[in-house]
Amino acid sequence: MPPKKISEIQSAELKFRALLNKRDEINEQAAVLRSERDSLNEQKKVLQEQMRTARDKRDAFVAEMRVHKQRRDELQAKAKELIEFKKKAKGQPMGGLKDEIRAMQADVKAMELRQQTVPLTIPKERELLDQLKKKVAEIDRLKVVLSEQEKISKEIRDIDRSIDAFFKQADKEHEEVVRLSEDQHKAHEEASALFKDIAALTAAANKKHDEFKKLKEDADASHQKAQEMRDKIIEIRKEKRMEREEERRAIRDVNVAVKRALDDKDKRDKAADEALAMLLKKGKVEIR
């Protein structure tokens, strides 16, 4: 049995429903992609917040590290200044000066003993006393020098303690610099790793968005075609309605002509034949 033929309007309605179904199916796929894209963007926002926190930590470590580095450099500079001052202030070793004073004091005692025990002429005794006086004066001068050197030596010892204290504090500041440098490096590495993850999520989200846009374009195209098919269906229905109206008017005109020709058999037969021919041509027969 041959397949039943469908009318033009049935064919158009089938195409219309098929286009709507295709549109709805594409919209469902687009909705899935939109959800996946939004999920990726939410993950990206979380990672972006984590990255900002890591960068803030890194910047804070760097700022604190700079403070400790500046303190370290200032302390080291002070220590170096004291070292230079110490080099300039440091004079003759006190041990040699003390030995010289002791030797001269021994000479004075020997000269005094000679003056007391050895008979001398007046000129010789005057010469000895003059040498003794000069020697005592020189000893006094050297004692003043020694006293100054002892004072300087004490200051140098104080300077040494200050230098040690400055270097010790500088070492502590340097330890903080090293620690903070390591902390800021870790925070930087964390931020860099998060940045890479964010870039990957961004690329994936952009891909989903492009696919979503393509599906929406396809869905809009199917919707547009469905609208065009709907307009076509409306036009076909309008044409069919007009055809039916025309058929009804033709049948009505034939019936009127038949009734008018009933009193004339020849005219009645002719009118009947014409009406039958017209009805056969239109595919419909109506008996009143």
C-alpha cells in the first residue's frame, strides 16, 4: 500500500515543530555550557581573591624587609665609621712608652745616686744636675703622653664594644632581612601559581562562552526559521480559507441557477450538467 500523501500545510506544520524542537534542544545545550562557564568563572573569582591575598602578603613582607635592610645598613655604616675613627685615634703602643719611662726613671735614680756618692767638681756636679733635671722633665712629659694614650685606649675599648654592638644588631637585622626575603619569595611563588591557574580557567571559560554564543546563534537561527515557517502556515491557511469561500460561493451560485431553471426541463438538464461538471472539477458535490 503506497504511503499516504500529506498536505502542504501538514508538511509546513511538521517542519515548524521540527524547527522549534531543534531550537529548544540547542537552548538546552547552551544552558549547560552557560552553567559550566559560570562555574569556571566562580572558581576564577575564588582564585583571584587568593592571589590578591598572596600578593598583599608578599608586598607586606617586602615593605618590612626594606625597613630591616635599611636598619642593617645604617648599623653597619656606624660600625665602619667607628673603625675608621679607631684607626686614626690609635697611636704608639702604650707598652713601649711605659718601658721608656721606666728606663728613664732608672737613669734618674742612677744619676741621683752618683750625685750623692761620687765626689764631683762643681762644674761636673752642675752638669749632672742639669741632665737630671732634663731627664725628670722628659719623664713628666712622657707620663702626660701616657695618660692621654690610656684615655684614648679606654675610648678605643668603648669604641670596640660599640662596634661589636652595632655589628651584632646589624646581624640580627640581616637575619630578619633573610627571613622576610624567603617569606616574600614563597608568597610570590604562590601568587604566580594561582595566576597560572586563573589563566587556565579564563581560557576554559572563554572557550565555553564562545561555544555558548555559537549555540545561541544557532538557536536564534532555528527560531527565525520557525517564525518564517509559522508565517508561511498562516499564509497557507489563509489561502485555503479563501479557496473554501470561493468554492462555497460557486456552489451557491450553481444552486441558484439550478432553482431558476427548474421550470425549463432543457435548461434544468443543462444547468444540472453544468453544476455536476463544476462540482466534479472542484472535487465536491452538494445536493440541496
